[in-house]
Amino acid sequence: MTPKQRRLSMKVAGGLVKHLGLHMYSGAVPAIAELVSNAWDAMASHVRIDIPLDRPLDASDVIVVRDNGHGMTFDECDNEYLVIGRDRRASEGDLSRAYKKIPRRRLMSRKGIGKLAGFGIANLVDVRTVRSRKVTHFALDFEKIVKSGKFVDKYRPEMFADDGTSTKESDGTTIKLTGIKITRAISEAQFRSSLARRFTVLTADAGFQVLVNDKIVKRSEQPFQFRYPAKKGQWKQDVIPGDGRKVRWWVGFRQDPIPDDDARGISVFARGKLAQAPWFFGLTGGAYGQHGMQYMTGEVVADFLDETNGADLIATDRGSALWEDPAALELKTWGEAKVRELLREWADRRHKTKVRRPEVLKYLQLVERLPDKERVIFEQFVDRVTSIPQIDKDDVIDELVRFGYNALTNIRFFEVIRQLNAISAADRDQVAQVLSEGDVIEAIQTAQKVKGRVEIIRTFSAMIEAGVPEKPDMHEFLKSHPWLIQPQWETLHHEKSLDTVLEKQFHTKKTKSKAGQQRLDFFCLAAARQWEVVEIKRPGLTVGQKELDQVRDYVFFLREEGEKNTNPDTRVHGVNGILVYSDIAAGMSQHVKALDGLGIHVTTWQDLLRTTESLHREFLEVVKKRAPSDDPRMQDLAELSSAEA
């Protein structure tokens, strides 16, 4: 026999539902968290949440929250669950009703509006609950409830066919949300972590588990550089000045800034549930505040904010507490002082940790060799650099300390010159001592310069082999770095006037580089009494008789031009040439030898750069022997050489 159709009713102003449901619980986490807290109060040991994650949602999607709590009878649904604003604690007391062998729990519910949370993300809330083998099944329709702004007398939830039937199912409640309002994808990682951050009862000893898509939600700590108290999972206990109430707390500082803005700050909990979203108790800055807050997170448990017989100090949306109330103000004052104290300690510990870095200690030991004045300057510099909170990357700290040491020892070079100026010519011992120090500084600087050149040569060679010499253009690169051709050409510079003379005499045409630049196939370098004609051919171009004759003609013509100057003080003593290529036509070897005898060198790119690199490396080894091997700058060069090998 089919049971008689039963009816439920709700008396509520439609506008109130809109404000308490849609506006208070917008977002998947706040809405579902309220359903989880209802399951806690129902003495559930498990809450299972099925929700589409990591993809966009649409109206056809379904979100299900199912618990194995004590469920509700029809009368409980009608007289308790569907009464908006019912204070459960006022009628039932501070603890949940006894159920099975589960220890009674302190109730989280108080305001009586959690059943509206589903409307924050869905239009239809389907409630199916089982108590003592009896089914109560109904649905609440948001659009029907709020369609009129007037007080709705006896809103009738839709009743389903299985309502009132008997079942073999165990006790529990299933909330099904349909007509989903949100469309953006919900990140699984963020959803799980955000849900976990809203409850302190998600621990093994609480006998309460939440599963999202069959995976348990666990509270977990991030890895911290500093934690108070130090041991993971531990809490400290403090007494609030003034009112003598107790709180438990922990705070951690990450090595790097916390990427999730919602995870920065101190969360406040009461009765195992979030009472205040992460914040800094009103502190907004200070000496280290603005920066240190990016690394800081933690939790405070203050159950007195939600005492059953006391004032209701928690905002409806569970995002904040009523901190101006005298009962909460003392906690806020304590929290601000605690945050300020920990930020100062964090800055001090970070500073000490940076100073103890091996690279920093190495330079602090090396500076002991310098005169007291320079040593004090460097120690102050290190103290200042390591005290800046914003400088938090280890490699940046090491580089700055190394830079400071090098800058200071370079200043020593000028100090050597001043000492030499002040020394008496008769004091040979002091002169020798100062010169020795100057030699060391010069050797180190020279070694660094030559090492840098070796790297440039290798890079340029790799560019040529890879066939990408246009970026940067080889002509322009060689004009600016003539030592790439010959190490002794460091003092030479590009002489445009000689380019112009050859251009007019031989009616040469400019070609375009891949970058669109107009240029000649040659350029001239000059220094006091020395001219050099440089002609280069890119990889892929074959050099033949024409190119060999051309560079010869350039050199011969400039020699004639140079001989026109009869002034012995300015007359050019040498005009030579070089032709660099990658491929050469067959039968050209004798011509190449002939040109070499005329002061015109013809070579391949590989031979040119190989020879130049070899000469620089040999010079580097000679220079390195003049400087102490334990100087950090020489050690850096040695490490670079080892890395290459």
C-alpha cells in the first residue's frame, strides 16, 4: 500500500533566502563547507563529496554531499531543519545528541541558516535523509522561494515518490545540488586545500573524514623554514592578557613567499571550524611586516569566540569575527602583538641564516686579510645585505657578497697607488711590499678579463659552426672586438676613413645583412702607425682567386697611400691584411702561401678562433700563477674551468 502523500512547509521571506544563501555562501568551498559542518553535528564519521573538478561546469552538472550521520525524521525536517534561523544549541544544548558509540561532539551549528548554503552555487537543493529505516525526500527550489519579495506563507518543498517509504539503508543524509550556477573550472588542488583549511577536526583522532571524489581530505602543513613551536603538528598555549582566556596557536614561515594569497595569514578557529579567514589581526606593515607577511601562515584556536551561553561573535559568512566586541578585542590585541613579535624574530633568524651561508662565511674569512678599515666596511656591507628581507634568494645573496668583496678589493688597487705616492724612494722594503700587493690585484683583474675573452671566443666559434653568424652580425662584432682576430689588436679601432678610401678606389658595393644593415665586405682597423684590412667571408661562401686578389689589391693600395705621408712622426709603418673564410676553391694553396709572404694572412674561421683561444688560455695560465689560488675570484675562475671540462 502506497503511503499517504505528506506535506512539508517553510515560512520565510524570499529576499532573506537570497541574502542568506546566494550572497553568504557564493563559491563552492564556503557552500559545501556548511554542509560538511552539518554532517559533523549529525555525528557522521564520513562525508563523501562528489564534484566535477578541473573542468568548466554547466547547469547539467550535479554536486552530491553524502554523510553517514543519524539522519532526520519527517518531523525533524519539518519542525527543525526547515526552520530558518533556528538556534539548535538553544534547544538541544552544547553537545550533539548521542549516536552509536561516537563520543558526543560540541555543535558547530548555531545560526540555523546552513541549510541555505547550497543556494550559493545551485538553484535546486535535493535532500534525501534516512532515519531508522524511513526515507524523507524533498527538494528546495531557489527560484520558487525568492520569486516574490513578500513573506511567503507555507512554501511547499517538492516531495519525491520515495518519501515516507521504508528502506534497508543505514542512517544518513544526501544533499544533491543541481542547476549549478558557477561555470568556471574548480581546481581540485585548491578545492581540497581550501576545504581542509576550514576545519581543525579533519584529523584521525577526531573520528571524522571528508572525502572528495573518493580521496580523503587531509590537513597538512607546508614545509617551513621556521616554525613556532618548532616541531611539526605541535601547538603553543597562551593566556590572553586582560581576560585570562586561553588560546592554542602555531605559526610557520616558508623559505619562499607563499604563492596562494588565501593561505597567507593566521586563521582563527572556534569549535573546530573557521571563525576568521587568514589575516594578521589588523597589522598592515612595519619594519618587516609588508614583506614578512608573504611568508607567514598559521592557526589560532579560540573556542571562547563561540560559547553557547555567550555572545555570538562570528560573522554569518564565517569570514570574520566581530573584533570590536570587548570579548574579542583582547584576542585581537594579543594577536597583533604576537604577529609583530614573530615577524621581528623571523627577520632576525633569516639574517643569521644568510650570514651562515658557506659562500658568505668564505668571504668574511678572506676579508680578515685586509686592513681593519676595509674589513669593517665589508662586514657592515654583509650585515646590511643579509638584513634586507626582500633579498631572499641564496644565489642572489652569494652574488651580492661576492660583488661587494670584489668591489672593495678593486678599491684597494687605488689605495696601492696612493701608498706608492706617499712612500719615500729610499724605503725600498715598503715599496716592494706595496708593489707585491698591486701585482696580486692586477693579476686577478687581468685573469678575469682574459677568462671572459675565452668565453666570448668559444661562444663566437659556436655561433659560426651553428650557421647563425648574423645575430650579432660578424662584421660589427669583429669591429668592436678586434682581439678576436689577433690578441695584440686590442688597441686597434675601426677606421671608417680607410673604408671610404677603398670604397671609392675600387667602386665596391655595399651588401645587406639579414638584419637589413648596409655594409662593405671588408673593414679597416687602425692604430698609431699600423693599418689592417680585414675581409671576412661567411660560412657557405667559397673563396677563390677573385677574393684573394681583391684583399691583396686593398693592402697594396693602402700601402701606397701610407707612403704619401713623409712625416716621420705620423707615417704608417705597416699595412697588413687578413682574409677569413670557411671554404676555399681547389688549387689555391700556392696563392695563399704567396700572400702570406706579402703580409696578408689567409685562414679559416676555425683556425683563427682556435689560435686566438689558445693564446688567451696560455696567457691566462701565466697570469693565474701571479695571484694567490685561495682568492675567491681565482677560485671562481677555477670552478668555471672545471665546469667546462
